[in-house]
Amino acid sequence: MYLVRRTDDGRAIGGFGFFGPPDELGHVEFGYGLVPSARGAGLATEAVGLALRFASAWGARVAAADTDVRNIASQQVLLKNGFSEIRRDDALVYYRRRFGAERLA
């Protein structure tokens, strides 16, 4: 788990975590969140982008995440970082992104 901190005062404003290293197929899943006062400034988009570069450098080939169906802001974060919606149910929207030129399976 990583803390997301403000650069101006160093206060923790959120977190980001992988649910483990890439598996044998290179799949990795993650989650993130920000305190309400830190939302809307692009920090989650930036944190997810940085983490994806890190995961790719360590062998990840596919990243997955999900978000509450009502959390439009989080859905936008994932879309801005190149994720595609792969399915949804009553509670969650599931996203996936493949690194490189490979297509989604």
C-alpha cells in the first residue's frame, strides 16, 4: 500500500495498493481512494498512471480494477488511464487494461 501525499504540506490524502504482484500471466489488480477534500484535482488519475508504469516495469501485462456503479469520478480516472469497461453488475463496474500493443482477452 502506498500513501498519496500532498506536495505542499506532506499530509496523507489517500492510498493506492496492488492486491499482490503480477501473477504467472502478468495480471495485476489494484485499488485506490482519496479523502473527499482531495478529490477533483487529478491526483487519483496521476497516481493510477504512475502505478501502472511501475507495474509494467515489473512485468505486469494486464491491470484490472473495479469501482462502484455510482462512482462516476473513479470510472473517469480509469478511462483516462486507458482502461476499458469489461462488464458490470448491480454494484460494480469492472475495468481492464492491457499493456503494450496486445489486445484484451
